[in-house]
Amino acid sequence: MGKKLFKNAVCISHNIISQVLKQGDIAVDATCGRGNDTLFIAGLVGEKGKIYGFDIQKEAIESTRVLLKSNNLADQVILINDDNRKMASYIDERPGVIMFNLGYLPDGDHRIKTNGDTTVEALKAAINLLDDEGIITIVIYPGHAGGLEELTAVETYLAGLSQRFFEVSEIRFINQINSPPQIIIVQKILGGAK
């Protein structure tokens, strides 16, 4: 039968991204965390590609740097210890993929976490940067404190995007307990306006 394609929201995100990214592409990890998503996309774009990785926590950036170096994938990644709402200040290219994995830093300070207002602002920045036919994946955790409010803010904003220019989908695990993570996918339609 093979591996479970829908094991969790992160696996779904990776499966979708692996269908889109190829060697030499440009991508953004808007929330580096411990570096697992950054490592995944760095492997997809290869040494000729480029990844921009953002996190507001220095601990997350350093953790990501160590993981990338230990896997010989650090050269194509630019790590930025800053707010992902400022991504346009650092990127003058059109990434084909932008990933968000919301919440807090695993094994870090749980008081420092994403929230609806700042995530919506970061998504606006991401949408303005995104290449035609590019995708944004958002893994969101409605079960932690403030997570449901963040989900509502993100859904409200994305539901207002024109269907002429964007396709927005949401995948939820409806038979799992404890408010499991879910994923939202935004694809920019070729020639779509901002």
C-alpha cells in the first residue's frame, strides 16, 4: 500500500510542495522553527535553488542553521532573524512556494507564538511576492491557546481573496480528536492580480 499520504498536516504540505518545487527554484520558509521544513524544501530546490528562511527567534534560526549544515544544505539557504511580515524587504525575487507552519517553537518558549493579526499581515506580504501559479501552504494549530482565533483570522482574510486570481483550499482531519492541525493551500492563478 505504501506510506500514508495524509498522515498529518505537515506531511500533506510536504506532498503538495514536492509536486511544485524543482531544482533551481526559489522558495520561502516564513516560519523556520527547528528547521525541518527549511531542510525539506532545500533538498527539493538543490544547490542551484534558493531558500529564504525567516524566524523572529534567534534560537530557531540557529537550530535551523545547525540542521542545514549537518545535512550539507546550508549554502542555498539565507536565514533571516526578523519578522516574516518584512519579507519584501529581503526578497526581490518571485518565490514559487512560501510555507507557513504556525504556532510556537517546539521545545521553546510557548508564550512566543504566531497570532492572527501578524499572520494575516505576513500572508499579505507573501501573496504580493508569490510567483504566478505559486503556492502558499499554511499549517495551523487550532488546539493551542489562541490557535482557533488565529485560524478564524486567516480563514476570514483568505476567504476574501478573489477566486479569479486565487484558489484557496482547506484540509481538516474530521475524525481526529484534540483539534488536530490543519492545512490551508493558496494557489495564485496564472496572470492573477494581487
